[in-house]
Amino acid sequence: MSTHIAPRGLPTLRQVAETAGVSLKTASRALNDEAHVAPETSERVKQAAAALGYRPNLLARDLRSHSTSNVVGMVIADASNPFYLAIALAAGQVLAAQGLLLFTGVSDEDPDAEARVISGFLERRVAGLLIVSSRTNHPQLQQGHAERGMPTVFLDRPARGLEVDEVLFDNVGGSRAAIDHLLAQGHRRIGVIGDLGSLPTHRERIAGVRRALAEARVPVDEDLFVTDAHDASGAESAMRELLALPSPPTAVFTTNNRMAAGGLRAVADTANPPALIGFDGLELADILGISVVSNSPADMGTRGAEMLLERIHGRAGRRRRVRLPTELVVRRSTATPLE
Amino acid sequence: MSTHIAPRGLPTLRQVAETAGVSLKTASRALNDEAHVAPETSERVKQAAAALGYRPNLLARDLRSHSTSNVVGMVIADASNPFYLAIALAAGQVLAAQGLLLFTGVSDEDPDAEARVISGFLERRVAGLLIVSSRTNHPQLQQGHAERGMPTVFLDRPARGLEVDEVLFDNVGGSRAAIDHLLAQGHRRIGVIGDLGSLPTHRERIAGVRRALAEARVPVDEDLFVTDAHDASGAESAMRELLALPSPPTAVFTTNNRMAAGGLRAVADTANPPALIGFDGLELADILGISVVSNSPADMGTRGAEMLLERIHGRAGRRRRVRLPTELVVRRSTATPLE
DNA sequence: TTGAAAGCGTTACCAT
DNA sequence: ATGGTAACGCTTTCAA
């Protein structure tokens, strides 16, 4: 723990009570607007509280009352991606409407950090958990929380081996739509630039690609599939490698917004850039004319928060697994059929 | 005595102690790795804890021990802007290295929501506060926290009337650099598209513009200054209005990244777009060739967290007000001098 | 090395 | 309508 700190000397309920000349319990009742307090007593207590700058100690309250706190904890894996912010923002709005506060911790794709953040929430007895996980297993949650009834919803990435609700995108369907579109434009050599191969999201998107190609009986050239390009500059290199192949792809599918940004950078100064399509929204994609499989992080946040609220309010029953739809948005980057 | 059931059936330290066949205090000592516990006793306690899925209740611990919690609360005003995420991410990394957790709450530019989030943190007795405020006054913080020693650092926006540390950008200097650059390129009719006029950041940036123009003895045409375009689509309309003027500007300065995105959208299909320069980084600005006054939200987060840590560790003394530098990055959008 | 008791600030229960 | 007392789960203090 951290070093010693000067005492903060915040007033307690007892001091408020003394100042107002009432008992501890009466002060408590007055400040909580409970019944059976004379209006003038209540007024006197509230003035005393204001004068002293009193603030309830929620640690003590939650400890005693066993009421779950009004905080929902959210863990996001990657804060450098506005995509996850959009989820958190939407979720926060839904929760705020119910008087719940959303506090967000960042794991930065580090499983240990994620465990620490979740522990922090759990040990402070939050009312529920929203998790964009960077893990494939969840011993903490298995051990006693999610499975003993801590309301929990996984977002964007599945909860492996855990009986909890989840909200994911239709990654397979979205990828298939992207590839089908490229095939329809006449492309047969289709490159793919993907994020970390360990990410379930990535895997599903790749699965969609393979399925689309298989159904169209287009042979798969593994050299055209680059994976583990975990940031924009990795994607940029990946794109350069693809274009330097003896027989380069005529179209490239980037599996998320960051891969798209990197890929784009690599072709920005190219004479004959390949057709380009991405997954996820991309800022300014409209101006740049980039086709995408678009999804709605806001919907994900909203839906996840709603499901969490139901659990917090006592909903029982089996896990629910929601798949949110995606939408193919065609722009300049794939508008021209291959000759 | 019947053993009580903890909320959600979580085991308590007492149950761990009973399972291990030791006293409450011994269990506490063992789990906290304090001295004076026989190794084998310690081992037995830890196994019991693991078997039961024990988690310490930090509410109880912090309540009793008066140790400040290991949580720092951060409030951000606008989560739809990746800029603030970048600040939070950097701050979180600095704090994590010291064993502190950063929890972030979003106010969405709503002063009441900000107050609620701050109350939530305060009432949970966080170790410190990082605040990107949407308020101009801070009665809560004045009343007893910031001024009684709750470590607090304001980021990006000043702490009006509050004696706390702050880290801001050199907004005036950055704007002046942008305008000086446009003037050097021969522009005399310079438009400005700004965010909410109530935002101090915005005001400072406008002040920088006026100062640069005044020093160059270029008369100010108020019709060219559009303000309160608080989102990208507002900025887009603003840009269209500017271009529709009888005597439109030859260059436009957008005072933040969102204004830039909107302005850009408006000129995307224009034959003779005005010169364009923005403030703040903008995703893909390099590809789009947009000049910017660039700043580093990561530096802001890092610096702010460092200053907060010093306060948490007991640093006394007057408030410190840091101004972080900006850098002019010239790209295609302002590369051509006006004929 | 270990344990019993007190207490943190609050709310719950049972009186008055 | 108001108040005393116990209790929440933990750490601190002091004793064994």
C-alpha cells in the first residue's frame, strides 16, 4: 500500500448529529429522507451537514447495508481504440438513467492488468461488471463471482468457459459480406490483414473469410493472409509486404479499424492501389471513400448495459448470447469492378 | 454463533479463519503477508482462502484502516473524443506502475453528471482525482475536499477558483502559430470554426487567433468567426456557411479535432477548397494531408498523473500550473501560398 | 507466534 | 418521532 498520508478529517455523521443536536440515527434518517422525521428536525440536520461539508462514507454504508453499491465496473482491453470508448459511452448513458455510475478501468490488452482491475471492482463490491476481455480464461470470475450471481456481461469478445451473458457482433456474417462483395466485383486474389491471431474477434472474422471463399470455390492462398499485425504500423508493413508479392492481391480486407488505418497509409502514395474494405467504423472513412463492414459500438454498449441491468434487478435464467448485425457500406475503394 | 452469510455468498475472513482453524487475526496476518506468522500456518490459511474463493472486502479494510484506497478517480467530459481517451490511457499507465488503479467516469459535458461522478469518487474515498471538467465552478471540491487536501489535478481545462494543480496546453501559443503560418502563406481572410464558446480551451484558442491577427495588423472580420459548432456536423454546416459568404475566407482554422473533421467533410467535394489547419491530432490527418497544431494528450496524462502522485505522497505547497507545448505540423492543406 | 477485543462510519432492529 | 445498540468485515491495539 501507499505511504502514509495526512488525515483528511472529513466530518462524520456523528458530528453532524451532534451539531444538529440530534441522535446519530435521526441524522441518518434525515439525510436519507426517510419517513418519521419532523420537517424542522430534518431541516436542521441538513443545514448542519451542509455547514460541515459532510459527505456520506459510502464504504461504511455499503458495508453495513449489504446493498450493492451503485457502481458498475467496466473493463476495456484497448483504450487506444475509439471503438471501445463508444461502447463505454453508450453503456454509461443507459446506466446513468437508472442512477448507476459507470467506472471504467483499462487493461491495455494485458491479462494480468485485467485481473487486477476486475479484482479492484470485485473487492469494492460493485453492482455489476461489463467486460471487454483480453483473456481466454477467467479463474477469478469462475471462482466465485460471476457464477455466484455477480451480474456480468461480456462485450465484443466471448466469455470462454463462463456462464454469463454476452453481446458480440456477427463477425462471421460481416466478413462473409465483405468477401462476397469483393468476389462479386471480380476479385479472386484477396488479401487479409488481421489483428492479433489470439483475438476471438479476429478469428471469427477470418473464419467468415474462409467460408465465403470456400463457398465460391475460390482457392485460398495462405500467403495472402497476414495476421498478428497488432497496430496500425504493423498493418502498414503487412500491406507493403502483400503488395510486394510476385502476384499481389487485387483487393485487401482489413479486419478492424486500426488495420484499415495502417493499410490505407501504405497505399496512400501508390499508383494502383488494391481495392480496400475494412471492418468497424473508421473516422473519416466517408471522406476517404473507404468501404467498410460497419457495426455499432453504441448499440453494443446500450444492449450490454440493458442486459446487465436486468441481471442486477434479479433476472435469473441461462446466459444470453446476442449477436449484433453488421452492415456493408460500399464506397469508392471497392466501387470499381475488376477488369 | 451462526456464521453469517456475506452478500452474494462471498466468504469472509472469519470463514477463512475457521476453515483453516486459526483466529481471525492470524488469517488476516497470513493473507497480508505480515510478519510473525509461522510459514505453515500461513500456507494453511492461503489454501483455505483459495478453496473458499475468498476476496477481501476493501470497503471494510479501507473503512477500518483509514488507508487511502488504491484507486484514483478520473472524470472526463467528453468520451466521444479519442483525445481524452489518450489522456486517460497514459495516466493509467503511470498510476499502474505505482500500484494504483485508475477508474474513469464520464460526464458527457453535463455539469450535473460531473458532480455526481465526483461525488461517487469522493464518497468512496479515492486516493486522488484527475478532472477534465465541464464546469466553471466547483462547489463540491471547494466545500471540503480539494481544499482539505484531497489530491486533485485538473487536465486540459482550468480549475477556476480552486487552488489545485493543473496541466493545460499552450492554447494561445498554438493558435498564434497556426495563424502566423496562414499569414505567412499570404492569407488575410481567415475563418475560424470553434467549439462551444463556453469552453475555456476554445476561448484561449480564439484569443490566440485575435492576438496573431492584431500583431500582424490584419483587421478582424467577425463574420468569419463561427463558434458553438459543438460537433462535427455543426462544423460541417459552419464551413458551408463560411464558403457561401460573398467574400469567403481563403483559409480556415478549426479549433479542435472534431471541428476539423466536420470542416473537412464540407470541403471534400469542393473544387477550390480553402487552406485548412486544425488543432489537436486527427486520425489519418497524415493521409488526408491536413496541417495541424499538434499536441500530446499522452504527455498531458503522464504529467498529470505524476503530479497527482506527488500530492498523494504528501507533497505540500502551492498549486502548480503547467502549460504543455504544441507543435505546428504543416501538410498539403496549407502548403500552397496564396497567389 | 497467536488471539481477544475494540473500533472504523454507517444502517438495521427494537425500543421508547 | 426519536434514540440506543448491534452489526457489517476488516485492521489495530494490546495482551498472552
